[in-house]
Amino acid sequence: MSADPVPAGQVPSADPVSAELGRLRDSIDNLDAALVHVLAERFKCTQHVGRLKARHAMPPADPVREAQQIDRLRRLAAAAKLDPEFAEKFLNFIIAEVLRHHEAIEGP
């Protein structure tokens, strides 16, 4: 007779440390899933922005908006006790991907 499979992220053990580690890993897995879904929604919005810009012959990049977003995200990160440098790097990575998408969109 085989034992029931262990849920993802959980370590098979009655050890309280292992049990807590499993619960924490399950929480991390849930947060990762939420991040992926939020990023997907964000990219849907930025695709609409890219198409709108292309239709109106606007440049893909908007350095003023990007600087505002970086400043805003750094403040949010600091308030959330997240390293603002990390938050800026993360946003810059996203901005680079958004620009790559915008540049690939054909104009009218």
C-alpha cells in the first residue's frame, strides 16, 4: 500500500520545522502564481497602450512616464519595506520587455 502523495512544497515529516517550511513554501507558491497572473494583466494593458501609440505614430518609449513610474515604485517599495533598488531593477526589466513588445507592433 502506498502513502498519499505529499502536496507541492511540503516535506514528508512530522517534524514541526518541516511542517512550517512546507506551509511557507505553499504560501510562496501561491504568491508566485498571483505574481504571474498580475504580470499577465499588466502586459495586456501595455499591449493596448502599444497599439494605441502605434495607431497615433507615437514613440514606443516615454522617458518621462518611465521616470515617474520608477520614482513611484521606489516609494511604494520603501513603504512596503522592500529594497527600492530591487524594485527599480524589477520595473526596469518590465519596462524593457514592454518596449520590446511596443517596438514589434506595426503602425497603421
